[in-house]
Amino acid sequence: MSHAVSRLRADRLARTTRPFIARGSRAPRCPGCRVIDSYCLCAWKPTVQAKSAVCLLMYDTEPLKPTNTGWLIADVIKDTEAFTWSRTEVDERLPALLDDPQWQPYIVFPGEFVAAERVVTEVRLEEGKRPLFILLDATWPEARKMFRKSPYLDHLPVLSLEPEQMSRYRLRRSKRDDHFCTAEVAALCLELADDHQARGVLDAYLDVFSAHYLGAKFQLPIDPDDAPHSYLKAFI
């Protein structure tokens, strides 16, 4: 079954004028998990209940990248929406989502770059509302641009994360260890929202995805009994 990110990817492919070829993409990839067929992890896709929702604002080609972890969020969190970010055009569904009274939206961004009066570090919900975490799925320079040039987000509280650990993500390089991939950011948000089980599942799923992706890249064996695979067995 398709989800918001896979649909966004299909739409982006339909609009492209030439094929998008990711690095290392000579071998056929599974359309369900974007990993080389012989290392497919579709059998490890988990099912978990979560009270939180996620809104992904994705920068241009981000849905096309096989290393994108927004896809993993959509696999795990049923209430995930995804939109292509544009400076000049806004999908009409996005403001409608932000204004939906069932949600309490937070834009997730480092507080050091935001006016102090907008910054919060805890998730506190009004009665009857569920948290909606808005994540900017992009490189750090792109995310800063998106934050500055999205006036429809200016009225929202900014959730600034204060993680104690360093990033575990190994599929793209970053100059800083405190830059987290999108799935890691989502997991931290779930923890703040007391969605502990969903957070554990997403963390394990990210580790399994990384193991299969790097296994395919370097022709390494997969251990289905390691800690993250074992954790997911209860949710597949």
C-alpha cells in the first residue's frame, strides 16, 4: 500500500524531464523499500499505533533519494503527510492540515536560530488535540532556507530538540555529529509526545534500513537476529 512519501515520489518522477539516477543505483531496487532487491527489507516493515502525526515538507528531489528517511517515517507512522516545499506555491492541503482542530502543530527546528518567544522544548497538548510534528526534510542549508521562506509557518511554536546522543545515521555525510537525519528527529519528537513504543519501533527500523542499505552497498551479510531486527519481530 502506498503512503504519502511514495505518492510524492511518484508525482515527482512524473514531473521530471530526465530520469533521476541516484549514486550506486545500477542494480534494480525494490520499489517498496528502495533497497537493492537481494537486500529488500519489506518483510521487516513494522506496524505500531501512535497518537502523534508527522507532516514532512520535502525539498525538491528529496523523495527520490534512496537514502531518504522520511519514507521510513511514513512506513511507521500512519498519520504522515508529505508535501513538496516551494517558495512561491503552497499546496492548499497544507494550510488545511495545519488548521485542522484535531492537531496541535509544532515546527521542529533548532531554537538558536529562532526568536526566543516562539521556542518550546516540551510537548504540551490542549485537551482533545494530538501532536503534529512538522519536519523540514532537506539538507541543513536547504532546511534553513525553507524555514525562512515559509511565512505560513511563522505563527507556529518551534519545538527545539535537546538530544543527549549523537546521530547514528551512516548513509549520508554531515560535517557535524549533532545533525540528525529526519527519522531520528521524528523519533525524538515521538519520545517527547510519550509515544514511546512508536519511537522504539522507528529507531529500530532506521537501524534495520541502514544495515540492509549498507549491506547491499558493500556486499555484507545481514544478521536477522541482531538487536534491531529482533526488536522489530514483535511488530511485523
